[in-house]
Amino acid sequence: MAVTLGPSGWWQRWRRHLSARDGSRMLLFLLLLGSGQGPWPVWAGQTFEYLKREHSLSKPYQGVGTGSSSLWNLMGNAMVMTQYIRLTPDMQSKQGALWNRVPCFLRDWELQVHFRIHGQGKKNLHGDGLAIWYTKDRMQPGPVFGNMDKFVGLGVFVDTYPNEEKQQEAQKRRYSPGVQRVFPYISAMVNNGSLSYDHERDGRPTELGGCTAIVRNLHYDTFLVIRYVKRHLTIMMDIDGKHEWRDCIEVPGVRLPRGYYFGTSSITGDLSDNHDVISLKLFELTVERTPEEEKLHRDVFLPSVDNMKLPEMTAPLPPLSGLALFLIVFFSLVFSVFAIVIGIILYNKWQEQSRKRFY
């Protein structure tokens, strides 16, 4: 469903596209609205947004590098260009990622992602897409859009290649009506580290929801918004060049711990595309809560979704230290020697008793 931009959405779009020369007009506009003394109210005066620069990235991409002093780290084939950060080029078997080095401890937040996917491939001859992450671990390359499998946290996927559909076609099978998805496709997944992303089925078994998003080779800006407020996850997109947010995913009861990392990654295989990130902007949302909500919205330690049972994590046993291993071996040897000595004594007594009965 298309959502016409209200005061908050219109303001965000206007703020994104405002040029420097319009600064005086913007100031006059704010003064006329009486908003010059604080941030713009997002939801009827109950929510305010604040840009968090330590979790945001835009041109000219200062603070991106490989050192410990950088706020953002590149991985794999990711490169910083003048107008964008390219996660992967339009070449086979590439993967790249961009990760925020600062953990996020915000309670309610909104992440705006300005991205572009384009390449030479024709219909269904391109791939594989990109992902936006809020996870416990960072800088871990793997098969899930360039990130590790069995991650802990939230993943939002912009999938451009229909693996399941191609397998169905190869097996000369057809989808049931209402089951087939149209790609590119946006989906979301919450994981506590126990689930694998199913590539063969494009993540269908574990997705929270999804929607079609025609985002390739467009000549206008494409945006994705991930909003997490009061354990309510909402994902919207602006991909039609109409300055409208369209609903994509809305899931209540999503429980995400604080202290995780934001990142984005991409991967190509036999098929490829350019996957570019133009900006990432994180806003802190201050939300009024009732005392009852304060009790319900306490911090959690593992991601979960209400009314959706995730497999329990079995913590691996910690490895034994050298001292513990030595003591185990030592006492095992002592017990073995003790058992042998007792066995010899009992055997000798049995032999003596046997001789006495014989004589």
C-alpha cells in the first residue's frame, strides 16, 4: 500500500533533497512553523528524532577505513567511491561489506538506507542482492549475502535472484496460485543463532514477511527505511520516484537486544550486479511509554519474535584448560593404578584360598 508522505515523511524527503543554497529558505520555513527550538515531531508530538552521527554515513564518506579509529570498516571487495560505496562490482564471485564499528544502544531507532542496484544483466540474469544488518557479530564474511550464516540479530534482504523459482522451472513444476513471489523481493529475518538462511528457497522458511520491490536499473533514488519502535518492526520503501513511502513489512512483538552493530553486505556468484550504498542515516526516536510499557519493554539478551518459536540455542561446552586436562589425566592414571593393585590383591587372595581348599 502506498503511503503519501505526512508531516514526518515529507520533512524527511525534503531534508534529503534540500540543497545548500536553500538553507535560508529552510530556516525561514522552520521559523514560520515554530519548530526552530527542537527536532521535528514524527508522530503527533509523541516521538522526536535525532540523527546519530556515530551510526550514520554519507558523502564525502569520512570515517571509513580499516583502522580502529574509523567509525565504519570495509570488508572484502567493498570500495569507497566519490558518489557511493560499492559493496560489489558487476563481476562474478565478489563479496563486500560495510560495518559500523560502534555498537548501538538505542532503544527505539529508524535507519534510512539510500542504495542503488544496477548492472548489465538482463531479466533474471543478475544477482544476488544486498542485506542490511543489525547483529551481535560484525565483519564475519559468509554465504548470506556476504555475511555469516546463523547470525544473531536482524537481517533485511533485498534479494534480486529467484533461486526457488529457477529450481521449480528446472524440475518442470509450478507454484500454487498465490505462492509465487515476484523478484526483486525484500524480506526480513530475526535469528538467535540457531537458524540457517535457506538459499535454495530464498529464505522463505524463516522470513517474517516480505514484498516485491522493483529496484534494479532505476534512474531515480531508491530508499529503504527500517523502523524499530516499542518492539514493533516496520519496513517501508520509496522506490517509485513519487516521494511516497510504501509499506512492505510490519511485525509486532520483535525483541532485539541493545549493543548490536549496523552493517550492510552483498555477494555475487555466477550472476552479478553493482550494489551501491549512497548513505546510511540512523535516527534515535524518543518515545513516550506508559509505566506498563516500561515493564514490558525491558532489555532482552537474545533476539526473538512473539508468537514465533525459535529453536533454543545450546551453548557449547567451554574448552578445558591445560591444568584441568592435566588433572583429569593424572587422576585417571591414579585410579587405573589403584584398580590394578586392588585387582592383584584380590587375585592373590583368591589363589591362596584355592590352595587351602585343595590341601
